[in-house]
Amino acid sequence: MSRILWLDAPGGAAGDMILAALLDVGASEDRVRAVLGSLDLSGWQLDVSSTIRCGVTARRVSFSPTAAEPHHHDHSHGHEHSHSHGHEHSHSHEHSHDHGEETPFPNQPERTFRTIRALLTAAPLPHSIRDRAIAIFARLASAEARVHGGSPEDVHFHEVGSVDAILDIVGISAALDDLAVDRVYCGPLPVGRGWVRCAHGKMPLPAPATLYAMEGWATVPGIDGFEQVTPTGAAAWVTIGQPTPAPAHTVQAVGYGAGARSFDDRPNVVRAILGTTASQARTVTTTLAQVDDMTGEHIPPLIEHLLAAGALDVTVTPTIMKKGRPGMRVEAISRPHHATRVARAVLQHTTSFGVRQWDAERVELDRWHVPVDTPFGVIRIKVGALDGTCLQAAPEFSDVAASAHQHDVSVARVHAAAVHAWHSTQDPPSRTR
């Protein structure tokens, strides 16, 4: 039995809307508050309330400064993105950034991706929460760098680096961790036409950073004149989910997360559906190429490029080609939405003139990571289970290698210590709510 989460965006997607939907569908508010409280950020408060959008009762989430740090934001709704879900862009207020997001937290430092990653790394967060939040910010950094130029590592976040945006993203990661779902599926994003006035002048909708953040994602027509999808919402949506239709499942719970404004013709909400499915098969795409004029030294960088393009696994097998010459069979497995990028990577980094692709169903174990304490630090154990029964448990090699290097010991020694630490637990841990 697998737990799945389906996210739908009939009204749009912003960080606070996604977080509100996850809380409404069953994530623990107390745990989210505890995780956010562990960050080295002060002067904020989380308000969670109930509201109605086009006849639908929904959860509303907003972050605002505490009384010790009053703000002078003119809008009373406290939304992370004042123009994301409720304001027309024809007014004369000047935005500080080209995507039109603004924050109820004034005078924020322009944090870089490097700064935010250091903030999250320093916090006592579980690996699963930290890694997901950093991945969302990495996508934002890449989008911002493509808009403004420069390195993603050092790109300056404006509103998306403010306190409320950080809390939204870490809150989403914490809520997903608490729901303990095996897979997340996300629907298409609504986008409209129009303009937003910002510090750089008028920018077309969707905002440039939003477009880059949701590159490769399906869209549907939205409402003209409104920024229904924000950069933060797009980056979180694309990072946490798969752009495939939800499989047949049994609905267990439904939640709604509200935006700031009520539309006349549709509920301005993100909808979250929690369900279970007995199927553990997932669609994958196999990309195959055969080459007989490449040397072996080209294989390691090829594998790196394919993995960077989205391949889940890459194999290179020696073979005999049609003219009797020795060659190589290059085979990469990816999710269908990464198949085009993987095919392009094969064509760019091999001497092949073409690739073959086909879809197949891959039956997988449920998998997650559990941290264990060893004399060499915390090592993640990758756990695989079938119908709730643990079948596999193996130390994550990247953790083992990094710890071995740090302590100047052999990889085998750290690996053995991690395995011992895992087996010393009374029962194989399972994900808990």
C-alpha cells in the first residue's frame, strides 16, 4: 500500500497556498511550527485561519512580523505575495523585483542562495526537510540567475529571500515530511497574460523568474491581469511533484489552501488530495544509444551529464556492433518528463546520430531515508519496503564517503559502523506522522 498526494491548482500556486493546503489535508501544524522555530530567524508569527473561497472552505496561512518588529505594509491580508492572488497590476506601487512579489517584512537583506543554504544547513533539521527546502531554493536560484545573469550560487534573492518566503518553503518541506507520502503528483499550473510594474519597469506575466522555475511543466490558461503563480509557488510545485496524472487511488483526505483574493468564477485555492494505492508500479522512459567510435575515457563525464539531465540510472554495456566492431550500449532510465532532456544529453555528449526511447512500468519498493548516529557522525540509511515490510537497508554512499574523508578512515569502516547502528535499533524504523 502506497500513500500518494495529488496537488491541483485551480486558482494558482503560491508558497503560502501550498503550505495551507498541506496543513488542511492533515499535516501537523505543531510539527511545522516546531521546525520553523528551529531556524535562526526571529521576529515572525504564523497565523492559521479558516476562510471561504467561492463557496469552498479553505485554510489560510500568513506570516507577519511580531509586535516587536512592526511593519508598514499597506495591504492588510499579510500574503507572502501581495500581487499573487488578489491585486490587479495596474496600480502605481513600485515593486522591488521583477516578479512582483513583495513581503510584509520590510528592510530585508538581499540573501543569496549560498546564505540561505548555510542557514538551513546550520539548523537542526532532518535531512529530508533540509534537502527538499534547499532543492526548492536551488531551482529559484537557477531561475533568478537566468533572468539577471551571474551564478546561481551568488544570485541575490529579493522578496523570495525574505523571512516569509523562507518560512513558506521550509514549512512546505516540513508538512510533506509529516504527511509521509510515498509520491507527490502535481497538476498543470494556470497562467494568464498581462503586466506587472516593478523596479525594472513593466514585466509581462507570467513573470520571467516564474517561467524559468516551471520550465518543462504543463500549463493551462489562467486569468488575465493576475499573477496566479509566483516564483516561490512555481519552484516548490515543480520540485516536490511529478507532472503526471494521479493514478487510481482511494481518497483518504482532502484539503484546501486559500490565496488572498476571492475570484468570481473559480475558487482561489490549491487543492490537496491524500490517498492510497495498492500499485507500486511507476512509468519510466528508457533512452538507448549504441556507439562504436568513443573511447572509454568519455564515459564518466557522459554519465554525469545524463544524471544531471534527470536520469535515474545509467548503464554502459560493451557490445559488438553491426560491422563486427566493439562498441558500447548506453542506456538511461528517467521519469517521462525528463526523457527529452536525457535524449538531448545523449546526442550532445556521445557520437550517436540518434536514440531510441520507450516507456515501461517499473515496480519499486517504497523508499525513504532514516538517519543513524555513528562514531563518524550521522549517516543516512536508505530503506526499502514492500507493503510496509522492510526488505532493504543500505547506508547512503555519499554520506559514507564524506564522513570517511572527514575522519580520515576507510569507507568500509564507516559503512560497517552505519550498518551496525541500523541493526542495533529495536525495529526497522518506519516513517511516522
